[in-house]
Amino acid sequence: MAIAVQVPGLTTVSIKHSLSTDSLVAFGYTINGVEYSEEPFYSEVHGDEHGGDEGPPIDWQFLGQLAFIRMTLTKFEKSIFEACKARIRLISQNAGNQGTIPAASIGMTLLGDAQFLGVDIDCAKDSTYSRGWPACLCTGAVEINIGTKAAHAVLEFTAVRNPATTILHNSGLVS
């Protein structure tokens, strides 16, 4: 095995954002790629052989994992950006109601009410870097610059285990 510079190649970002169509649609391209990290969760198990509650753990229990995805897009489909910006499907993004947050959406559960998006990155040169996260919440600040320079749209997602399939991510093409 050789140590080499890794270049996944042009990465296409796609989003699955609608309960009605339930299809993956091309969102756009990034500047400097898509960044993601995976964070596991553990619970410490204490025991008397290491001093009880005050001593070091005798073991750890794995409790699941989240993934965090961040992207800055410089070429993108504006309607999909607006759908992601809406965060949940019940927030109206129609021309006359943009930014309206209906009272019924306050306090709703996002996973239980299937208000998540699918995020897919497809790497043209090396598909081993491709990933698909079927259950994502747009949890970070949504940013865009508005002016005479090209717009840069910044989005942050938190990927959770899909409630129906238990999949956190797969090797691409969100299902």
C-alpha cells in the first residue's frame, strides 16, 4: 500500500427533500469540498474493581453515533437551498409567506414526524469517499452572502440514524 495524496475528485451534492417526490435531486457543487465528521457516544461503566463511581471506568458502552456535515456551495439550485433553509417541511416558503413559522410547527418532533432530509455526496474520481446520509437535520446556521459577488451558501447538517432503517450512512445514493 502506497502513501499518496488523496483526491476524491469533483463532488456532487444531492438532496432528498420532499415527502411527495421522495427522490434525490442534484443540489450543487462546493468550494473546497464537503467536510464531515462522525462522533460516537459512550457511557462509562464503573465498578468496585476500579474504586466504584469515583474511580476510572472498567468499561464503556457504545450508545450510538452522529455525523456532522458542513458545506459551502458556490454553484447550487436555489429552490433546494430554500427547502433546506426551511429546515422542516411545514414551514412555508411560498412567495407570500416566506419565513412564516406556523404555530403548529413549534414543538414538533423532527424525527418522529419525518421532517428530515437525505444528503448525498458523490465523488467522481474515487467513489470510496462517496457517502449518503438518509436522515439529516439542517441544524446549523444557514448562511448566504448577498451582493455583487457570487453567492456562497453555507449549510450544516446533523445526520442521525434513520428511524425506519437504522442506517446512519451508506456508501452513497441515499435510499
